[in-house]
Amino acid sequence: MEVIQTDIVVIGAGPGGYAAAFYAADLGKKVLLIERDPRLGGVCMNRGCIPSKALLNASHMITAARESAHRGISFGEATIDLNRLRAWKESILEKLGSGIASLAKMRGVSVMHGKAMFESSNKLRVETPEGQKYVTFDKAIIAVGSRPALPKAFDLGNPRVMTSTEALEIADIPEKLLVIGGGYIGMELGTVYASMGSKVTVIEAMETMLAGADPDLVRPVAAYAKKAFQEVRLKSKVLEIKTSGKQIQVTSEFNGQKMDEKYDRVLVSVGRVPNGQDLALENTGVQRDDKGFIKVDERMVTNDPNIYAIGDIAGGIMLAHKASKEARIAVENLAGDGNAVNRDYLIPAVVFTDPEVAWVGLTETEAKAKGIEVQVVKFPWGASGRALTYDRTDGSTKLIIDPVSERILGVGIVGHGAGELIGEGTVAIEMGATVHDLSAIVHPHPTLSETLMEGAEVFFGHSTHVFTKKREH
């Protein structure tokens, strides 16, 4: 049987995998990209980031239309054609997938669709639609990502029990939807279904939703959820779920009481697990930890010197842009001088709820937990002219500042378009900007970006649109 030889093989064509393949090709390497799905893009593009944001945009349009009457603009009740909605969402994915395939072709990256398994540290067996193929390589990058966790207690084999994968298909609009887990996936998809008419109940075991975000940033989201959702139950847990006719019967505990309820669908959003279980890694020197994540060093090298791992499969924060950054680090090491390291790069986090929440760098909660002395300043969006024109004064921008050096250590934003604003905070921290630097930069008016500048001015006590006592030096 013919054996395909390549310099670098990349397993998984998500935002980490295709970024690695493209960069390696740009550096003159012969690259083979292997992907199980018929369409490139990975989970992020096909079953995660992109389809969820498409549906969230649609849901925000529904909400905006409903809330426009006080502006003197009235619409009839929204009607939803699920077939057209799904077709629109799919068209976005197809355009992006085709674009990635075209970029691969232009760069000379070979693409193979199939399931890859290691025969050794330099050889793969790939099960493709055309039959088995063998690939030998100098170096490999594993970028197979993760999948939604579905605990055995919730895995009934009933399609009415969904993970995010099935929820994004929008098979129907359930009258009653239970979301198990108040993290970013549960809250985002709960927002989608609530806007389309579902009565959404969220059950979260912890004391707050959106763990990881500072409590003050979560409050506007909690206020929205209280209005848009049927109920949000914190410090609650699901004891049992089972099929009951065309519904799912759920037994839960809340405020010390057991509750038995029936839902038309249940969305399980309790985290993600790595996808490395069927790569035949036992035929290599690659090692995994007790949770299934591949162990890597600061250069993204596994315990096998020929094999690298990036993105979700390598553990840490499970975000697409983190995988893309690690792709660069891995490729620079295997194709370059080998000096690139995965230092503490800033990885901004964005939750696309209503309103959006975004943060980067040190959070106020982390500072308190670690005993780090910081000064926190906030600029309320009620003082922003642009926020008023959006009718979205529920936001705020806050800066976490070292009181001695006055360097910006963290930025947190909640509000309309927070995800688009956090990039400026990331640049400021990464470049070592002080709060004076940020206050001195001219921002366009009227914009929401001004809230970062005025937040910096609050530190000195002379924000134009907020009265504060002057800071003593």
C-alpha cells in the first residue's frame, strides 16, 4: 500500500489545527491536514462559536424589535421560520468552510478527510471514505479539540436531552426548556431559546452563574436572565432525569426541597472533555493526565519529541483564540529556531449573553484571592452618550490597576458589544500601558470605546462625564 510522506501532519482542522497547517506551509514546510468532518473549521466553526453567534445575533434582533415601542417604532410579533433560520446559519458555515478549504489549496496544504490513529511516533493510519491510508511524518501536531461533557446520569439516549451540539440545530422551539449549567454555553443558548419563545429554567450548582467573571460584571446578565428566563436557580442540583412520554422528568433540589418537573427538552451544559481517546496514543510516547488532556511543555511538545499538541486537547482555557496562539508557538518550534515558549499570554474571555461580558488579565476576584493590592476604577455606562443611544445603559467598564506603578493589570467590561471592546484592554495590558497612557489616548466620540479612556480618567479624579473626588498623589 502506498505510504504518503509529509514534513508535518496536523490532526484536526479547527482554529488551532488549520492555523498551524497554514503557518507551517507559509514557512515552506510540506503539510498534510487531517480532519474527520467533511467540512473544515472544527467544532468552533461547525458546532460552536460561529453557529451560536449567528443564532445569538438573530435572537438579539428579536429582542430589539420587541423593545422598540418606546422609541415610537412598533413591529408585529416576530414569526420564526426554523427552516430558513437553519438554512441561513448553515450558509454562514458553508462560506467559512469553503474559505478555509480555498486557503489550504492556495498555500499548498494537502487535506485528507478521515480518522487518524498513530502506528508509531512517525506513522499514522487514516481511515478515509476511500479506505485505509498510511502517512509518515517528521513532526505531528495534535489539534483534535474537545466535545460537550454528558455525564452518564444524563445520557438517556433520548434526543430531547441535548448538548450544545444538538441545541444549535434548533430542531424545534420547546415550550419548556431546562438548562443544566449556568456557564457561558448554557447562558448563551438559554438566551437564544428564550428570545424565540421558550420558557427557560437554568439550574446551576454554584453560587453564581458565569464562574470566572467578577460578580459585578455578572449582575447585569443576571438581571436580564431574571426578566427573560422563567427562573434561574443557583446553588441547586439535578438529582435525576428520566423519560416521561414526550417529555423529560427532572428531579432536582433547590433551597433544601426536592422538586419534580417535566420539560420538553433539557440542555446539558456542564463543561467539555478532551477528544484524545481514540488516537492510539499508546503507540507513541505521548502521555495524558488523569482528565485525558495531553501533557505538553512550554513549547507545546508532548512527552514524545516528534509530537506536539495544541488547543483544547492540551488543557487550560478552552477558547479558539488560545488554540490559534498555541498553533504559532508549536510551528515556530518545530519549523524554526525552537525558542518560542508559551508564556502567560493574555487570553481574553467573552461571554455573548445579553449584555455581553468580557475580561482580560487580572480580575478583581483573583486579586482578592491572591492578596494582590490593586485599585479598581469603574465607569458606568449610564454616563455614556453612545450607550444611551443604544438604550443599553446597563453596562460598565472597569480597570484593575497597580497602585504603585499605575500599570493596568486587568480590564473587565459588561455591556452591549463588550466583546468588541476587550481587545483594547488586551493591547493595553500586553504593551505594559499605565492608566495615564490610556487616559491620554484620544478616543472617538460618541463611542463605547470612550468608556475605557474615561475609566482611566476616573483613576485621576477628572473623568469628564463622571464626578469623582480627585486622587491624592
